[in-house]
Amino acid sequence: MSVESSRTDLNSLLHRNREEVRQLVIEKLGKSERDLEEDKGSLRGWFEHQKHLPKVPCDAILEIFLVVNKFNLEKCKSKLSNYYTIRKTIPELYVDKNPKMEHMKLIANVIYIIPLPTLTPSLSRVTIIKLKDINPHNFDALNFFAHSYNIVEIRIREDMALHDTLIYDLEGVQLGHIFKLRVGTIRKAAKVLENVFSTRLEGIHYINLPSSMQMVLSLVTPMLKEKMRKRIHVHKDVGSLQSHVPKEVLPEDYGGYGASLDCLHELWLQKLECYQGLFDQLETLVSGNIQNQEEDDDGGPDLLSTFKELSID
């Protein structure tokens, strides 16, 4: 095993001390262990009466949904129900998206989607999204979003964090990539985020932003709510990024002390393989062929309207 790999292994890709973090997160939300157990019991009891849903999810899933939804039981019930039913509502993001399939293996090697192993001091999970292969021909937007949700499937079973922080490194992004992000595709992906995997977002950070995208952001940002505007940061260099995300969290690619993106990427590919049984099981939740797909606009993405529609708590 390399020096890099020795710093992070499959068992510590998300946590070395999940139970300790779990307790801190619960306390930050003003709850106790007793509150958590009572609410998990309520959700289990509710699930037993939902005959259209599969068996009760594991404790880890119940806990992360409670945390993300600030222990609002009604929101948790809605999101957990949607977790199963949306697979038939938007099958394009679920049908034939098993990580073992060749087109999913391809997208997994086209783009990095890396949740970093170390939480920030504010208990935020940082995820880096960056092109690994800059050839637009190899980029497929639906597969990209599906791959990101495959990563989330693992996170909801292993992770515990108070917030999420996203770093978009746009090095190598070309118009060929942007025009593959059609409005219909973005809306479907956003619907899954809104109705299932909504997150408590602490910040969005952009680095290596192309001039064309800088113009789009300058037009869109003033139209966002102040709360959202304050969460968006554009960085001209790594030093600026480090002023928001500590070196202890960042990979060495960004001047941090963590393992490199390539090392973490290989570990995440192995992690996906370890969960192959889960993904095979999840495939059985979607039946039938994809029908009545929403047609994407011919003119490419209307990024302005999409930004305005997104609502992140």
C-alpha cells in the first residue's frame, strides 16, 4: 500500500469516529440521544403501515434523514417515501445506473465526485467535483447525476455531518460540457435533490472558473436570496480556497494535508464495488421501461431560470 493510501482506507473514507461526530451533531441541533431514539421509533412505526414501501431502512438512514431535516418528522416521512417512489417517477436517473455497468464505469472515470474524509471544524462534509477526463465526448449529464446519487447512496448509510460544502473545480470545462447540461436533465436532478436528498448547505465554492461562467454567475447571483448569495464563493487561487476550507480537510492537490484526488478516487471506486449487493437490490425497486420522458430544450441549458428555481435550505 502506498504512503497516500495508508492515510485513508475504505473504512475511514467518511469517518474514523462516526459515533463521536454523531453525538456532536445531535447536540448542535439541540437534541439528545433519547430524542433521536424516540424519533427513529416513530419512523419505524410509520413505516410498518406503509405497505407500498419496502422494509424499514437501517438506523443509519433514519438518523441521517432526521439530521438533514432537523428532526421534523413529517418532512422525514415525505423524504423517505420519495426515496423509494421517485425511482419510478424519474426512472432516467435510476434505470441502468448500476455502478457495474460499463457506461457508469466510464462516467466514474470521467469526473471526480469525492467526499473528503475529514469534516470541517463546523462539522461540514466537503465534496469536490472536478473533471478527470476533459474530453466532452465522454461526458454524459444523466450518468453524471446518477453517479453522484450512487455516491450519496453510500453516504446515507455511513456518513454523519451537520452541513455539506461543495467545491466545484471547473478546470478543463468546455462549452461541449455545458451544452450537455440540458434544462430537462438539470430539473430532474434538482427534483431528486429537493424531494429526497435535500441538504443543509454551508457553502458552494468555485475555483478555476472559466470567464464565460463568471459572466453567468455575475448575472444570476444578484437575483438569489441574500442567504444563498452569502454561501457562494468564487476563488481565484488555492490560497483563497484555503481561507474557507482548512488544509487539514483539503487533499494535497489543493495544498492540503489529505490524500490526493486520485488516491481517494480509487478508494471510492472500491467502495462502490463493496456495495454492489446494495445496488443490485436497488435496481429491483424500479420496474418497466422508461416512458414519457420529458424532452430537453433544443437550445441548450437556460442556466438563469434553473438557478432561480433551485431552493436550498
